[in-house]
Amino acid sequence: MQVRNSSSNFGVVSVAIHWLVAVAVFGLFGLGFWMVDLSYYDDWYRTGPDIHRSVGILLLLVMLFRLVWRLFNPLPRALPSHSRLEVLAAHGAHSLLYVLIFVAMASGYLISTADGSSISVFNWFDVPSVTGQIKGMEDTAGLVHYWSTWALVVLAGVHALAAVKHHLIDRDDTLRRMLGSGRRQS
């Protein structure tokens, strides 16, 4: 498998980043959903949020790399079997996924730094607050984070269902290209 994207297939870097981001997004969502009900005396009361914030910051770095990678590695052409509407819907969905990921990360950062404190990333480095203390920011950012993450996982689920539809019903190479297995042998 090639490292860079070609006109017909995704390269190994694009495939790896895609699946890493997918696992991170769903993992962060699951952890976030679970940890909001933790009590102060629960062993995971501090550990869960620390992991959530740390992985979120690392995901931001991966997404920034992904944007740069995408600038220098154009996407493969759409398959000839895809209608114009499917191509437009895919581009719109991908763009919205990117927007939702960045909105979720920015709002999560604002929740964590609303009191002026920094975020420690697995005790490797700290990300400082750029806002200082802003009264009420945590609540507003919390609402944005809640709704953007729900929208993100729902859209990601629709995205996955569309890939399965292309694979099982249309029998095209859409999913194979993102699994890194390339074109189907005829």
C-alpha cells in the first residue's frame, strides 16, 4: 500500500488517520457520556476527565496534522458509479464532520480552562488557558460541547452506514478504499 493518496486510492497515512480519529471520537464520546455521572468519591472522578482532556488535546494535534496532510495529498477521485448528489452529500458530510470535531474540541478546551487553569496532557506537557477566568464560559461551552458531540457521533454513524450501503448494496469500492485494500478484483 502506498504512503500517499493516489487518484484511485487512499494512502496508508490517510487510512490510519481516518481510523485513529474514528476510534478517538467514539472513545471520547463514550468516556464523556460515562464520566458525567461519576460521584466525587468515585475512583475515576479525576482520572476519567484527565484522560478525556489529554486524548482530546492529542486528537487536536492529529486533526491539525490531518488538515496539513490533506492539503498536500488530494483525495482520490469519486468512483464513476457515484451520482453527483452522492458526491456532494459526501463532501458536505465530511466538511461538517471536520467542523463538528473542531467545535467539540474547542468547546471542551473552553470548559476545562474556564477557571484559568491549564490542561495537563498525561503529565507530558501543559496547554495553558488563553482566556483566563471568564464567568459563565464553562456553562456555555458545556452546552456547545454537549450538542456538538451528539451531532458528531450521529453524523459519524450516518457516515458509517453510508459506507456499509456502498459496500453491501452498491457493491462498489468506497469502503475498501478506506480499509486500505484498494480496488476489488474483477
